[in-house]
Amino acid sequence: MKRNPYLLILLLFLGLQPLLAQKRTFQQGYIIELTGDTIQGLLKDRSPEPFVSLYNKVRFKKEGKGRTFRYSPDDILGYGRQDEHFISMPFKEESIFFKFRYYTNASAPRTFLKVVRKSKNLMYLEQFFVHDDNSYLDFIPFFYKPGSTTLVRVTQGILGFKKKALAAYFSDCPEIAEELYADQPTIQSVPELYEFYIVHCTQ
């Protein structure tokens, strides 16, 4: 039986696709060990599109090494990939009568949160998640005052800012509530609200 060389090449190419895709999902990155040392290498924290899932443990290969290590939020202080930087942080969500509160204390399980902005007075963090119905990667924005035991969720999806929660969290800065409840607020986005706090509430 005569074999078609083009068919064999096609089958070989299709067989290599999963391996090539897996290799491409590794990107230049780093981990921060519990000792505080930063280790450079190749990293991936999610599966490739179109059906994205977030890994409970990030995959990491040290530079010059072929072995893949897996790190949970308990194993490292944080990691980075491309222009994204994540920290390992105690994080707990509590719901009482449809009111949600978010805590960060020693007893809470640790999770990876993306650091969007950071200062000594306030951190702007994002918690990534994947929608169950369409595998779409999304995030929830949080503000956190370093040293505090609580975080505040900044928005409620398409409903906009969580004004009441934000006003309570920033009770030391009444300018926040005044701006949020203004007839014509000038702040339209989470980064703008973050900058507003830094300028008006930390001087």
C-alpha cells in the first residue's frame, strides 16, 4: 500500500500541536520565594485559550532547567508573568444576608491576587476568575490598606461602584463619599478612584 507523504506530514503536525501549544503557554516570568529571593525562569498560571482555566498551582521552570515545579500560594510570596505581578495573600470572603465582606488575616487561606497599583497607603488588587458558562477570564477589583484586616470590593459588575462599601472603608476621607455621591461625579473608573484617594486622602 502506497503511503501519502503529505498525509503523514499532516498527521505528524497535528500530533505535535498539543505539545507546541503547551510550550507556548510558558512565558518569561519569575517567582518570589518565601525567603524573599526572586528566581527568573519560564512560568504559566493558566491553560491556553479558548477554554481558559486558572491553575491552583503555577507551573515554573528555572532558567537552564527542564524540570517543572508547581507552587501554590502557600509555597511562594508571589510571581510575575509579562507585565502582570501577583502576590500571595490571605483572603477570605464572608457572606451574611447577601452582604459580602472580605478579610485578610492569618487564619484565611492564601490566594494569588494581581497587583495593579501599589503605594504605602493603598493597594489596588484584582482577583481573577473564570466564568463557568463561557470560560471567559474576568476579575474583581479590590482596594486594600496595607496593615488592615479587610479589603473592599470596588465595583459590582455593570452596576458600577459599590458606593456604600467604599464610603465606609474610606470613612477617614469624606472626599471619597462626596465624589461618589455627587450629582455629576468626575470619577468613572477604578484607576481614577485610586488616584483620587492618593491625591486627596494621603497628603
